[in-house]
Amino acid sequence: MFEISFPELVVVCVIALLVLGPDKLPGALRTLGLWVGRISRTFVTMKAEIEREIGMDDIRRQLHNEAVMDELKRLERDVRAETNGVTVTGKPADEPPSPQQSTPAAGVTNTGVDTQPHG
């Protein structure tokens, strides 16, 4: 939020030294540090209390879960798109079956027993 560069900090310190004098400057800096620390702790405490009251953890968890679910749905759509039109044998549905799969050989039933008489 506030960016103070080194030259700006030096200018502020020189002005403070001229205004306050070398005897009061250490006490003033110590008091300033205490006040900045108190203000900082107050803001951190207020932020934590507000987040706790509005349930930010629950909202973050819900947003994370929704993002995970969206990713799963996208992956399912991708898998369905890739497997669309593929049969159990792994061949496209519009391709005719191979000759080995079409019908059993003459005289051979599904059990593999030859039913034709031998001549």
C-alpha cells in the first residue's frame, strides 16, 4: 500500500532529527514503533474476526470443492468424447467386424465341437 524507499526514509529521519533533536529522537521512535505495532495487531485481529464471522474458511473450502468438481466433469466429458463410437472390442462402431469374429467356421459350433460327419 505505502512504499517508502530508502532515500525517502533518510529525508524523514533527518527532518525528525532537526525537529526533535538528538535527545528526544530515540524516545519518539520507540513510541512510534509501539503505536505502529498496536495498530497492526488491531487490524490483524479485526480481519481475523471478520473472516471468522462471515465464514471465509467455509467459502474458500466450497470454492475449492466446486473447482475440483468442475475439473472432474471436464475430464469425464473429455473421456466420453474420446470413447464415443468405440465398441467393447476397441474398434469403431461403424467398422464391420473382422472375418474371424463374424461367424464360426463351417461345422464348428460355439462349443468348438465338429458336428459334420467325417466321410
